[in-house]
Amino acid sequence: MTFDIHQAITNTIIATLKAGEAGDWLCPWHRSGGLPRNALTGKTYRGINTVSLWVGAKAAGYADDRWATYKQWAELGAQVRKGERSTLVVFFKELGDEDDERRRFVARASYAFNAAQVDGAPILDAEAASTEMMIPGSFDRFVAATGARITHGGGAAFYQPSQDRIVMPNQAAFRTTHGYASTLAHELTHWSGHANRLNRDLSGRFRSQAYAAEELVAELGSAFLMAELGLASEPHPTHASYIASWIQLLRDDSRAIFTAASAASRAAHYLTGLSPR
């Protein structure tokens, strides 16, 4: 039987979503800490690999954000401990040469190990932990740089495409500052999809399930943004109502999470790119 990398990752994420369906929200993208990054190259993982590694970290209780293949850890002078299980990541191999108009990219599997699974990993430099007091400066500057029109008041958070505006409850209505920031990041991800910006239209790809797919993009986009900004990610107030639809979406289409994660990564990159460097 041929190994289906899309189905393998999708099955793992469905299992995680089903755990959230039972009561407490346990999805791995609601977390503190940064984006997973390669221990050898220092580059952060993107798209589906971010989600896959967060799932692996959540399942095993890893707090370290560094990952690498067996060979890469060896290059760093570290040794993966015997019996440790890897976490699946994806790389895309291009088929065809430069003159071939039919070139395409095919997903290939790779296997990563967390720094907690190896002996001799380089000592991690201490990083300043995000606190409630750190949010007003860093986060507010990020939001202001987007130029999004944001109206505060009322009891619900939503993006209104017809007015191209975001409506948010007052910050005092949220249990934590991180909860407010995560929700606003969710709505900013929706805002990024406007026709004048990323022009994200999922109706052709997902048809009747486009609304659920867009909500998944926004939830992942919020998590990516919060991790990149060094802030803790918390669920959107309406997340629980979408769990069943996300499970059905992924069951119907094993590539849906790849599309959603890619769109979320693109949205996060667009939004952070609006800030002056």
C-alpha cells in the first residue's frame, strides 16, 4: 500500500480535534511559545509543518520549539535517543526540468525529532517570556501597521466584508489580554482575505464547506501570528461551534488541512509584512 502523507497528517489532526470535541479545547495551536524552527538552519517551519509539529509537541509534552531530522541532529553533535518516535513533516520535490511546462511539486515525507528527544542538543539561549504587560506595545504596533478599520463595542467579534471593518468587544470583556489579542488576530486573518488584499476565495475549492474552511484558516492564522509575535494563543470565542464542521471537512478531503495551513501562513506573512522593519 502506498504511503499517503496527506492522509497520515490529516488523521492525526482529526484525532486532536475529536479530543477537543469532548469538552476542553485541546488543539495544539492554542499555546504559548514560538513557531517551531529547524535546529540546524534556524529557519521556522511554515504551513502544514507548523501544525504537524505543534500536534507532535502537544501529544508528547515538548516545550522546546527546536526540531531537526536524525541526520541534522548528528551534524549538530547530538544523538537521537534509541526508541524515540519521529514527527512527520513535509517537503515538496519539484518534478520536471526548467523547460518543462508541466512541472509540478510532489509532497514527500520527512521525519523530525524534538530537542527533548536527543542527547547533546545545544543549550537553548534564554528568551524573554511573553507577559500580559508586553502586549500593549508590540501587539498594538502590529495592529496599527495593518491599517485595518476596527470598531469596538458590542458582545461579538467579527469581520464585516461589506464594510471592510472588524468589530470587536471592548478589551475588558475578555478574560485575558492574550484572549483579546488572539481574537483580533483571528479577525485580522479574515480581513487579509479581502479582494483588495489577498483575494482569498475558498468557495471554488471547498464549495459548501468554504465557510468552515475560512474559519479554520482564521484560527490557524491567529495562532501563527501570536507565535511569531511571542504571545500566547487562545481560542476564538466561537471556536467550539466549528469543531464538528472542521472534522467533517478533513474527513471529506485529506488535503484540506494543507490548503488551510498554507492560506493561514500566507495571511500571517502578509499581515506581519505590513509592519515597518
